[in-house]
Amino acid sequence: MQQKLFPRNTLLRFLVDENLPFGIVEFLSSLKHDVFDVAASNLRGSSDKILWAKAAKEKSIIVTRDLDYPIPKLRPAPFGVILIRVPANFKAPIITNIFKGSFKKIELHRLKNKVAVISPGRIRISPLP
């Protein structure tokens, strides 16, 4: 039997990009995860490369809506990536609710070196390129 990377209830590190609503930060924090809120930090406005490097160094999961992260080009990589794909006109409460509903269905312990793409009513998980 293969050993899991860590138990299912283990708390994880997340780097939440500034293009996401604060409700996602609040939700992850309420679950007692270690959450780095880019919008409330001195890294606000930093390049994707800087955020990617921080997440990789800290073994965090990046949560973003940003489609142009340098995923295939930069190593080391963060633990994993959660990409939220919703229409531009979706408001913060809707985005937060979509994230919350999808988050409960993602087996985080299996997200290592993977990208989970969340969209309304759908979750796709694939390896980091």
C-alpha cells in the first residue's frame, strides 16, 4: 500500500493571488490553513515569477484566476495550483461560493505537482506541464 504524502486533515499552505476575493482567504483561514494573502501583503503588484518562487520555496498551493502564470517555464514549482476559471462579470460572492463548493471535492493531498481547474460545475485536475 502506498503511503499518502500527508494525512487528509493536514493543514496546508496557500498563496491566494490578489485577483481573488477576500472571501477565499477567509474561507481557507477558517479551516485553519496557513494562508498568504497577496492583496494584503507587501508583494501586492509583484510579478507572477516572484509569487511562483515564493510559493515554491514555501511549498504552497497557489490559488489564482491568472491564466498566464509561468507554469511550464519555472522550476522549482509550488506544491500545486488551483486555477479558478469564471466569467469576468462574476462578482466576489459568486466566485467565493464556486471555490468553496469545489474545494470540498478536491483531494488536496493528491494535488502535488498538479493544476486543479475550477469552473462553474466542473473540476479538472492535470499534471503541471
